Amino acid sequence: MNNELIVRSSSDIVDFALLKDGKLIELHKDDEDNNFAVGDIFIAKIRKVIPGLNAAFVNVGYEKDGFLHYHDLGPQLPSLLKFIKRVSTGKLRDYTLKDFPIEKDLDKNGSIANAIKGNQSILVQVVKEPISTKGPRISSELSIAGRYIVLVPFSNRISISQKIESQEEKDRLKRLVKSITPKGFGVIIRTVAEGKKVAELDSDLQNLLDRWTAMCKKLYKANHPTKVLGEMNKASSILRDIFNDSFTGIVVDDEEMYVQVKDYVQQIAPKKESIVKYYKNGVPIFEKYGIERQIKTSFGRTVSMAKGAYLVIEHTEALHVVDVNSGNRSNKEKNQEDTALEVNLISAQEIARQLRLRDMGGIIVVDFIDMGKVENRKKLYNYLRDEMKDDKAKHKILPPSKFGLVQITRQRVRPERNIKTKEQNPNSIGGDEIEAPIKVVERINQDLERILKKDYKKVTLNAHPFVAAFLTKGFPSVRSKWFLEHKKWVKVLPRDAYTYLEYHFYDKDGNKIT
């Protein structure tokens, strides 16, 4: 399996594409104008406490106030408020917490009116970016994420990722981390810490303590609101969260970012430094790796899949609905139940990819093709769970209902990735829009595969001259690839009268194949 990260940089935006065996599975964008990324910490003032919601609105500098619920205050809130007051006034200059008296934990079932008050200074962290008409969701339970561990101030707990299965390894990591963690701080051990030595863990911990100290230094007489700790640059934060030993390549088209990425990889995985490459070919990097084509065909209302099947994805304010369709596919060797299972399994793989690619969150309802056998529904459920196990977002999947519906909840911390794939219709003077022309080639491939399975002796494709030229010119041409794959030569005829996206197949007698 090949895992590659392709980084495209422009003057103020950086795009990150994660490829798995050449297939696009995640797409991220780093926009310099985004001042409210998940993980950012602000010193801010409470605007208003709403006892009826058991929550408060906090001015973090966004057009809509941040929403802070009582359950997001964190048990260490009394200690945090005391610390902020003493540091902000200059009475406390030691940020190590080794001599700082920790207050009694906040009552988990208390009232927000008894915990905080209006115009009070507070440190808050963005846990959900502004989405639609809502401001950022924030928390005062602070944490600073590193490569192997997460630092939690005013705590004494050592927690460990549930994804580490070996109890022996859990005990080893807890023992090591406990021996190096300073008083006043708790630690969450991340999955990637499995098998790491104490020196690597300690280096990560010291880096996080340095970031904590740098943040605290900004609190003295700070304006409100002010970002006092920002997430590291997007390239480093993505590598921190997704990089592992399975990565086979990181390709960057900007020299300055290439140096940053190479330095970061050298820190976290020196043996993998050689996989970072600087791309300086004349062809745009996203086109070279087929990413632009995949973006055009992967976003939009309809998503095509193998063997003629396709998904229809609809979005509402409350949820996302995905409909699975078998298309015009037929297979005489299999009965309806087997065909439904095959299409559903293909769809499950694509749905897992689409959720990560679009970063769809909230409630997702998938209408799979009905299957009568309980064992097939169970097989589909287990397969979907396996496909989504690499998804970093927290999610839960319910087993298929008797109607074939599968309900998924997926953590939503930032706006959904939405890319417009439709283009202006060149055959219309008005404002009509059509699918991206590149999608017509995908449909031609799918239709041809279906037609050639029916054992036609001779097949001719009629298409617009531009499409015909795209299929036949260059080496190796698309038509040449058809011949190598299907062992049949397809005649392609340009037709001036056709619209751009119009095409038809004909048999040896000139009859249209439908």
C-alpha cells in the first residue's frame, strides 16, 4: 500500500492531498485568513452567561461569539481561572505549575452561573470551527497536541489511546510517561507512541512544555481577545496527525515549504527523511498526480463507481443522505441478492472515502440496496467499519436496518469541504451549468466496459470532435489503453453536430447500442 502526501502551494493558500494507492482520500486547505482553526487558544472575555442554556457566549474576535457550554469548562476550571488572574497581573512568573496550588475540581453537574461571570478573562480553545451561521465552539479544558502525547495542564491523569491493544505496551508507556511528566500536568498518550522509546517521548513532552511557556508569556497585560497559541503550520499539523511508517512519499512544489516539511519529518522520523521530494516539473503538481481529475469526478451530487454503480449525495442543514444505485449494471451469473451485496460493498468503500474527502460531519444516512439475508447485512456492516477504521474523526456506525438504511454519526469540527464541479454550458447563452467535461470520459469508460461484456464484434463510438481527439491523440491514447485492456479495437468518429458531452455507441450494422 502506498500512502503519499502531495502539497500544492500558492501565495496564500496551501492544498494537501492524501493519496492511498493513487486514490484521493483526503483533501485539506490551509488558508492564511483562517484565524479559528481547531486547537487555537485565545485569551478572551466572557460576553454573557445564559443560565437557561447552562452556557456562555465568549468574545473571541469572530463576528459571532464563541459558544462555551458548562460541560466544556473542564474540571480544572477553578485552577485555570486562578492561574490566568495571577499571570495576567504579573504576580506569577513561574509557569511550570510545580508550586502552583491546584484547586478543587468543578462539579460536573453544576450551574454555569456559579462557575463564571460576565466580563471575566478566560483561556479558551477552539474545538469546532465556525460552521454556517454559527460561531466557533470552544472549550476551557485546554490541551496541547504533540506527535506522541497531548499535554493537559492542571491535571495529574495519565491516559492512553484505546487503539493500543496490548496491555503490556499500555503499562510500559504509562510507566515511562509518568516518570517524565512534571507536576501539575496530565498527559494523553497517542496511538503513534506505541513502541517508542523514552527519549522520543521526552523530546515531544519538552517541546509541548516550551509551547505552554511561550503561551503563558503572552498573557501578561494581553489585549482581549488575542490568539496566544496557534496550531503549528498546516503541513506540520497534518503530518503530526496522519504520518506513519506506511508513508512512501511526500511531494512538495514550493521550496520553502519543502524545507519546512523535510525538517519536521527529520525530527519525527529521521529514517523517512528521504521520502520528502521537491517537485519542480513544468506540469502542475495536482495534474501530474491525477488529483485534479479526481476532484472533478469525486465532488458533486453524483459520484460514479466501478461496474456502473453510483452514489447520489444530498445535503440538508441537519443531515446528509447517500443513496446507493446499481446503475444499468447486470450480471446473469449472479442472483439479485449477490448483485446487491457486491454493489453495496463497492459503495461502502466509496462512502468511507467520501466522508473523509468532503469531511462530512453530523448525521449521515445511507440507503444501501436491500438485502434479504441477515449474514449479508452483517458482512456489509463489518466491511464498512473496516473501511472507516483509518478515519481520524470520531464516528459511530449503526447496523443496517431491515430497510437497508445505515446511520452514521461523524465528528464535525470544521465546515464541510465543498468544491464546485459544474461548469458553464458552452452550448447555451444563458446561465446553464453542466458537469465537468472530464466526467464524460468516466461515463464513456463505464459504458464501454458494459457494452464489451455483451460480446459485440465491432463497436464504434461517435462523439464531439474535442472528445474524440482527447480519446485518440497522444501516446498512449485512451483508445490504446482500451485495446490493451479489452483486446478489442474501438473506432472513434468525430461528429460536428454533437454537443460537447453527447456521445453514442453503434454496432457493426450501424444500430445504436443502448
